Amino acid sequence: MFLAEEVGKFVELIAAKYPEAAVHRFQEPAHPAAGEFAVSVKQETRRSETRSHTLVERQYAMVCYAEDAETAILTMELLSRCIMNEGVDGKGVSSGPIRAESVSIDAPEKLDGGLQRCIGTVLVRARESVTFENYEKIGKVETRMTTI
């Protein structure tokens, strides 16, 4: 699955749980307000697992802004439970649902404007097939055998 598709699925999940909230994709807002969210990519790592597969590990940052620390961390806890227990729906995407390996939540931090920001990190692992060069198949094979 592509990065944009996975970020889109996380945005859809947040929008379904919090329909009144604004959700920002790929970057945090310059001037956040309480009740807003942001989903961005923290890191992507690709490793050769076998000759035919690549292991892709992605970390996504899900940021929640709230008036107080308790609201921020409880909101992130609800999202983490939803991601881990229900999964992220993959309807309309060829590769299916997103299966998170883990979710970690950082302690809320106070921003300059008095808002609290809580960041949750979602780890997703997937395997991708390695593309190989296609060769022309052998068309005709003839065998001649002589007995002595």
C-alpha cells in the first residue's frame, strides 16, 4: 500500500470517530486549535527480507490537540484501542486493511498558546514483492532418442 493511501485511511478513521474535527494530512497546522488532529509520516524503513520480498516498516505520527492534558491523552488512548483492536479498514484499497504492529503514546506537552499536544506513533509492517526481469519462455523443445 502506498503512503498516501495509508495516511488517508488513518484520516478516515479519525474523521469517523470525531466527525466535527479538522484532520490535517502530512503536516501539523501552523496555528492548531483544540479538537484538531494531524497525521504524518515519521519514518519509513525498507529491508531486504528474502530474495523475493522486501519488508517495509512505517511509523506514522497521529497528533491530537486539546484544551487540557487529560482530554488529549484519553483521545489518543481511544484511537490506539481502535487501531489495535478493530484495525484500519481497507475497503476500496487493493491491498486490504492496515494491520498495526504497535501504537505508542507520548506524554502530552503544553504548547505556547496553552493547548496540549499528544502524539501517538503507529508502527505498520508490510511485505512487498520484488519485481524480477521477465524472460522469454522456451517455446518448442524437441527430444530425439536413439536406442542401441
